[in-house]
Amino acid sequence: MKQDKLKRQTKKEPGEVKAPQVQVPVYWLETSDTVSRRYEFEPDGYLSVKVVNDSRPVYHRVVESFLNKFFPSGYPYSVNEGYLRYTQFRALQHMTSAALSVLSTQLNISGHFLTFLTPLQSLLFAAGLRPTPAQATAVSWILKDGMQHMGKLICSNLGARMDSEPKRWRILADVLYDLGTGLEVLSPLCPHLFLEVAGLGNFAKGMAVVAARATRLPIYSSFAKEGNLSDLFAKGEAISTLFNVVGLGVGIQLASTVCSSMQGKLIAGPLLSIIHVFSVVEEMRAAPINTLNPQRTAMIVADFLKTGKVSSPADLRYQEDLLFPGRLIEDAGNVKVGRALHKVVKPSKLQEWKEIFPEEKFVLSHGNKWTDMLLEHNATAEDALRGWLVAAYATSMEKSFHEPSASTLQDAYDKMNSIFTPFLNELQAKGWHTDRFLDGTGSRFAF
């Protein structure tokens, strides 16, 4: 009877309207450093933050507002080490670059520019055309700008090298840009060669544009810590835009004062160029690139053999050779990667190697000055690391025995196998990407 009565009480009557459920917002207040913030979960699940009370000095509020607009969300915990120093020198680099661009476009058109039209008009007359000075001017600027597009096309073929050494190519891009700017500044001094000099300057700047854009993504990726690459890219471009505007103002001020004459340009231009190149070098030194190329792999192996520890990208960033990355490292076995197979290994030696180590995707060939390592087409960074460790251990053993031994390579291979798994785990824990080995345009082989 009690159960029937309970069922009758809970039974919904016809026409009865159920009262809507009211969702109570979930929020809380947090106070830290005289700032009170209200945190609330939105209906879509996102967390909103609102400042309720802020009694800090104006200076602190301005700094926080600047960081929110020009630095990634969650800074400094959302980026890798070195981002602040990278950003500081990036701002200086863009400011000097914009100032240089103002100086390069401030040409004395009245006297110097028109002088070069005479040989161009003569060339067009020889082709059967009868151009006016205005038409000859238009043709000259088209030819000059066409040199920039040619520079872009030529540089686009070097993309694999840029993947392998983004820092080096980023520095080279700015050197080329400054070279092109310098040629544009100097072009009024040789009016009869204006088209050639200005065209060569535009050619260098075209190569610089492609190299700078192509290396931007791997450098930004090295700082991304929480999958926030888009946020990093957007904030980085915001800082670039801000200091480009500042640099334009500086350039206009210089052009109307110190650099109003050619002598002033010849003094201020090189100084700005030196600051520009120095800034980009410091930028690149601060970037902890976490992909494996020949130089970084050799440095990791050398440090591991000497200390037994695996270096992180941040540990190696100031040790990289940005000008000559192809140098051999003795402590890592003097390994050279990427030479053509037919220049390194005889067919009989290759067959013998594959019979001894059939599962490996690398081949080692020991020479008098270095050890060549050849990789198969589908070899990853893990395969390159295995080969590099074998070469380093074999070189170390040969030094100990003072003469090569037939079993040295097998002993080195066994030693590599004994330590490789913990070595690889620690390498990945330090943030290194081991899914791909970036050897530029090095030769690979396939059976």
C-alpha cells in the first residue's frame, strides 16, 4: 500500500508544467598583489576572468596591459626559455630594419635618377621602340622589381637547407637585406649604372624576404610549449608591427636631419646595419631549436659521452656555430653526413655491412680524417642517433687500442644498444623531436 501511494504521489498529472531548472553560475574571487579577480565558468565551458578591484600603481597596470597584448597567454609559463631575450632583440632588429628602409627609399630623384634613362632609352630605340622618358622610367622600375622576384624564385629552391639550419639562414637573410639596402642607398652615386645597382640590391632583398619567412615558423615552434604556436605567431607579428612603426619614425627623423645628405647616409647606414645584424644574431642565439640536424646531434652525442647526461635545446643554443655549422666534432666521432653513396662505400663493403646489421638504416664508413654516415631515405632522427653513437664509441675504442680492430665496430654497436633506450627516453623528455632528421640536401640511399 505504501508503494502504491508513493507511485501516486510521484505520478505526473496531465497538463502539469515542469519548472525550469535554474543554473547557478559557478564563480569565485581571488586576491593577489592588491588585485581582485572574479573567475567564472561560462555556459560553453570556458573560464572568464574579470578584474574587480586593482589598487596597483599605474606603471604596473600599463606593464600588464602591454604583456597581455604583445606576449602569449600565460607568459612566461607558456613559452620555452629564452623568449624574452629573443623578443627584446627582435624588437631592436625590426626598428633598425624599418629605419634602414626609409633611408634606402629616400633617393635624390631630380638629378641622379633621370641620368640613367639615356642608356635605357637607347636600348629601347635599338629594339624598335620609341619610348618617352616616362615610359622608360616605368620600364626601368619594372625591371628593377623583377630582379626581386627572381631572387625569391632562386632562394625558394633552398628550403631543405633552411629546415636544417634555420638560425644560419635567418642571419644570412638579414645580411642580404642590409646588402640590398646599401646598394639602393649607393645607387644615386652611379647614375649611369642605377638600374644594375638598384636591381642587384632588389635581387638580394628578394632572397632575404624568402629566407626570413621560411625560417620564421621553425623558430617560433621552438618556443611553443603548450601547443600555442598560433598565439606565439600572432603576438610576435604584433611586436614586429609595433617596432616597425617606431623604426619608420626613427628613419624619417634621421632622413630629415642627420641623413639629409649622402655623407650622413654613409655614416648612419652602416651603424644601423651593424646594430641590425647584431640583433638578429642575438635573437638566434636565444632560440632553443629542438629539431635534430647534424650539428645538434653531434653536440648531444659529444656531451653524452663526456658527462653521461643529455643536453636540452636550451643548453645547446649558445654553443651552436651559426656561421660554420658543418664543422666536425672530435668527441662525437668526427661524423660527416650526406655524401653520395658511390663516393663513400664500395658495393662489396655495403653488402657486407647489410649482412652484419640488416635491420639498421644507416651505413658507416671509417676514413682517415672522418667517418661518413649514410642514411636510407626513410631513416629518422633515431636512426641517425644510433649511427652517430656507434661511430663515436668506435672512434673512442680505436683511440684506446691505438689501432683499428675487426671487432671494434661490433663492440661499439653492442654498447650503443645497451644504452640507447634510456638515452632516447631522456632525449625526448628534454623536448627534442626524434621523428625526423634534418640533414638539408644531403644524399640518402635506398635498396
